[in-house]
Amino acid sequence: MDRPSASPFPLNPKSTEGSSRRDARATPVTVWLVEDSATDAFVIGEALKACPFSYELTLLTDGDAAMQLLEAVESGESPKTPGLVLLDLNLPKVPGISVLAALRKSHRCCAAPVVVVTSSDSSGDIKAILDLGATAYFRKPHSLEAFMTLSTVITKALTETRP
């Protein structure tokens, strides 16, 4: 198993490709990462690399960008629906809870598993995301080692929702 990277450089927002070396032949999962913190986006990217599937990553740095991409998918402008959404709740412009609600109302994206990755441990937030149909909740920890357990949550969320 690969060790997490210690690179200080964040994910490149223009990069839309990523993959796990263990399953590069499979059809890549389209992953939307909706996260405004470059550091958290980098660490979540490292956790994704530990997952046993290949993926194409789209990084969206605020809730408005996520809503615009969702609208493009709904209108048919963008043919790629997400196969997985990793969503922060505390986003600029449009809150993550609103993005989640819009995803669940979407005709083309409603079935995508959504893992909420947030620093919030508010019982109200947890209840709201579960009521809106989030697949999983992951509270951002303070250590890289603990953060890497996100790969297990992601893999479980994806495999439990795919036939």
C-alpha cells in the first residue's frame, strides 16, 4: 500500500484526472470534491488515492461552483454525472447543506453517493444531512493518519450504492 504523500502542494484545481493504481482498468468514477480549503482538498485527495478504484476528480472550491456544475449536468450541457460527491458543509457563497439538497432533488444526480466531509460535529448538522439523504458523514480529524481513514468511508459509500 502506498504511503500518504508529504508534499506541501495542494491539488491543482485545473486537474481533472486521478487514479488509484490498483484498479486503473475499470471505468473511472467521476468524483466531485466540493471543498474550499486547499489543505483539506489535498488531504482528501490523498485519501482518494488509497481507494481501490480509479477516478476522475473535479475540484469545486465553493458552493456556487457546485450548483453551476449541477445545473450544467441537469440541462445536459455536461454529460458527466457524479459517481461520488465529497462535500464540505462550510462553503463560501452557497452552503454545503444547500448543495446536498439540490443534489438530492436533481433528476440526473440524485442517486450519487454523497460523503459529507466537514469540521462540524453539530447534532443539528448531522441530522440535517442524514434527513437530506447523505450517504455518509466524516468529521475532519486533526491528524493525517486519522484523515486517511476517510478512504474506508469513501470505499464503503461507493460499494454500497453500486450494483
